[in-house]
Amino acid sequence: QVQLVESGGGLVQAGGSLRLSCAASVRTFSTYGMGWFRQAPGTEREFVAAISRNGITYYANFVKGRFTISRDNAKNTVYLHLNSVKPEDTANYYCAGRQRLGAITNIDYDYWGRGTQVTVSS
């Protein structure tokens, strides 16, 4: 069973930055595609960013160069750097992982963390 634990959320002012981390408890982390999703109250969970096992990155259109996803296979960790945050970025951010091949931009992941809350004040 793969466990994913997010950290790094918190309260940040609009225009500020934050780094989210997701630590995975699996020795074969390098073979996993990893994604970040977010969900605000009353909305559906939506795709934010993903990184393949080969390091190819994908982003939602609303990111528009503000967020960066990266991974450190030696630390079994994936990161999401949030820059120039906006109040509409307020949400619970979830990390997800899958070893199966296929599109990692959709929500079809096998493993999910519990999320970390990001709140952006105006």
C-alpha cells in the first residue's frame, strides 16, 4: 500500500509563494506518475499539475506559468511550487500517484494523500 503525505500548506497573501511537498512511502517511486489536484468547497476536484516518471510536466491552463511541479526520486518526494498566488487558488491540494501507464492529467489515480489546505488572502 502506497501512502502519500502532503505538507507545506498554509495562509499566504495574494502575490506570495508557497511550496507544497508530497512524500511517498514506496521504494519504486521513480516508476510512478505523480499529480497535484485541488478542491475548493462546493466544487469538484480539479487537475493542477502532473509529472511523469520521465520528468515530463503537464499543467492546467489556469496555472499559466505560476506553478511548477518537480520531483526528487532520491527523496521519494514531489513538489508543487506556487508563485503569484491568487485568492481563487484557495483550496485543499491533493497529491496523487499511479504506476499504471496512461494519461496522468486525469483524475484516475490509484493513490491519494489527505490533502493540505492553501488559503490565499486578498
